[in-house]
Amino acid sequence: MPFPTRRFPLVAPPTPASPTPSSPRPAPPAPEPQDPPRRTLLGRLPLPERTYLADALRTETVGGLILLAAAVTALIWANTFDGAYADVSGFHFGPAALGLDLSVAHWAADGLLAVFFFVVGAELKRELVAGQLRDPKAAALPIVAALCGMAVPALVYTLTNVVGGGSLSGWAVPTATDIAFALAVLAVIGTSLPSALRAFLLTLAVVDDLFAILIIAVFFTEDLDFLALGGAALGLLLFHLLLRFEVRGWYVYVPLALVIWGLMYNSGVHATIAGVAMGLMLRCTRREGEAHSPGEHIEHLVRPLSAGVAVPLFALFSAGVSLKGDALAGVFTRPETLGVVLGLVVGKTVGIFGGTYLTARFTKAELNKDLAWADVFAVASLAGIGFTVSLLIGELSFAGDAGMVNEIKAAVLLGSLIAAVLACVLLRLRVRRYRELYEAEELDEDGSGVPDVYEQDDPGYHQRMAAIHEEKAAEHRRRAQQAGATGNEPDSPA
């Protein structure tokens, strides 16, 4: 008997409800906003900037060694044959009718340093249009660090003299950094800083020099002769027009530059301002087909003259400080000289390091992962070497008081020496790390002439490296076969 078949009703599987206007489909969760990548402080330089930096620092380093030798010579000469040193540095020559019957020391300070400031002006122009100062975000670091590195030493000097009852006239003396002397110290101790730190030091010194120029122009200008100043302005305008219309020939520009310098000197404005103004007028941007801009070319020609001749001769006739009696001991007893030493050693270090740290803190930037804050502190202490411009400002600050000028110069030399020794100790603690970073930056394993760190995104670089490694692998396989064949040979009879 057949069993009755039980029938089950067919039920369709449930379907999701169609969305209706009253019940909208839930939107997918929105992705969480990601924080923008943090900017890197003291990161790797672009290759063109690195190449320019290497050439500039090479010249400055050689010039710094010559400068160091000139300073030592001046000290020995002034303290061994002080009469002869005074006679030579005080010897006058020049056309008196033009107001240029100056002493040798005066010619060195106002004349030769104009060449140095011309290079500074050209260097500053290049930094503003093609270098580290072109990008406002990148420029913030050296500008803030330089400003703090000038404001804090001035504050240290001022506080020292307010407490000690000294003269406030020398507040600007410890505000300047001497890049050539700093690089000479690096060369002597054999420390190869990574390019990021070297670029920071150079850019910092350029901005530092700019503000030092402003200090000289604003605070040390007396009894303006508007006729001479107007003549200097017309000469600068002509200089600019000749550059604009691309007139060539040193025989045009050198005589014009001398006329501008002479007029600027007689105007009452410090004559070195003429050099800065002419340097700032150079075109430092490259046009199509140009390997170098005119500004870079002229700077390349004049920089050796500045670093190897002008600045060392200024040091020779300005660093001749008499150290007889209690000249050095007195540095720590007079508030003016103590303020200079503390400003260079403490003020510069604290100001530059503090400015760099605050820039990182308020811009939310990260320090280069290959570096540490201890490296920034060491470079900040190195910037406490204030020589050329500090000596110049010292002479201007206490003009007419030969005894005080001598003591201020002794304070500049002693403060720079202490800063150099402190920087040497700090840099030597990290010298192994610096050497590793420097060698990694210089490595060119594929022999292309470009460091490997700049070719990581170039397919050709990886193809060249693959061929090199394949060739090495083939050589090792061949040697392995030879070694295996040698191992399988029967021992020879004794």
C-alpha cells in the first residue's frame, strides 16, 4: 500500500527589502582622514644643490685654513714685533683728494671686505632664487635659527653688561658666525659632516651675514653725505642696467665697482654695503642651455679671491691683538669682554639650537631619521665661531677707543677658540656616525658619476646594478667549480 505523499508548500527564500525613500540604504563608512606627511628637517639635498654646496664648501675650507694661518701669524707678529706690526697696519696711502687716504688696516677692513660681502650678496641671491631659501617652508628653519642665533647672543651680552655696569655699545659683536673659520675647524679635526648639516651651517651663515649687514648699515652709519650717496645709487643703477642688457667684460664692471665703492665710503654708509648691493643684482637663475647662471659663474671666479686673499689679509691686520700683561685674564673681569665670550659660546649655541627645536615643534616637522638633536647642538656650538664680521663690528662699536678695541678683539678670539674646542669635542663623539652617512652619500657603485642615493628611482641604475651583480655571480660560480674540481683530485703521493 503506497504511503501517502506529504506535500510541503514551496516557500521562496527571503529577499532583502528593496530600499525605499523612507528607509535609505546605509552609506559605507567614510575613510578616516589621514594626517599629511610630516616635513623632514635637515633632509637630503637635491643633487644640483648638493653639487653646488660641495664646490662652495671646498673653496671655503681652503680659505678657512689660510684664514687660520693669517690669524696665528697676526698674533705672533703683534706680540713679538709689536712696533713693526703697528707701523705696517697704520701706514697710510691712497688719493687724499678723493677722501681715500687710508691706513693699511682700514683698506683691509673697508676695501678687501667689500669683496667678501660681494660674495655674500651673490650667495644670498642664489639662495633666494634657486637654493634653500626659495621655498618658504624650507627657508623657515635657517631664518628662525639665524634670528635666534643673533638675538640670544645680543641678549646675553646686554644682560651681562647691565648686571656688570658695562657699555652696551658692543651688543652686536657676538651675533655673527664665520663660516670659513668653522669649516677650517672641521678640516683640522677631520670631520666630514653629512651634506644636510653642512647645508644647514652654510645657509645659516648666509642669513646670519644678511642680518649682520643690516646691523652695520643701520647702526653704524653716521653723517650721511647725500651727494656721495646719490652718486653711489646712480652707479648701482648703471651696474644693474649693464647686467640687465648682458654687457660683458670685466674691464667694464671692475672700474665701475671701484667708483661705486669709493662713493659709498664717502657717503658715510659702510663701504662693504656696496659689495652686498652689487652681489644681490647678479642673475642667479639659469636659462635654457646654460650650465651655470652668470651669478654662479662670477661667484665661482670671485670666491677664491675672497676666501684666499681678502679675508685672510683682513685677519692679518685685524687679529693682531696684544696679549701682554693681563689681556686674556681681563677678558673675564670686564663686562664688555665677558659679554662677548658668553654671547659667542652660550648665546649662539642656545639660540640656534633653540630656534631649530622650536621650528620643529611648531611646524610639526620631523628631524631627519639619520640625525639626532645632539648633531644640531654640535653644529650650533660650531656657529659660535665668530671671527671676521665680529672683529669688524668690534672695531665699529668702539671706534676711537684703541684699548677697548684690543680687548674686544681678544674676547672675540678667545670666545671663538672656546666655541671651536667645544664643537670639536661634541663632533668627535659622533664622528663614526658622520663618516658612515658621508660614505653612504658618496657611494657610486655603478660608476655613473651620480651617488647611488639619488638613483633609486632610475630603472637604468637598477639594470646596471643587476648586470654588475650577475657578472659577480658568474665569477663566483666559476670559482666554485674550480674549487670543487680541485677538491675531487686524488691526493698526490708523498
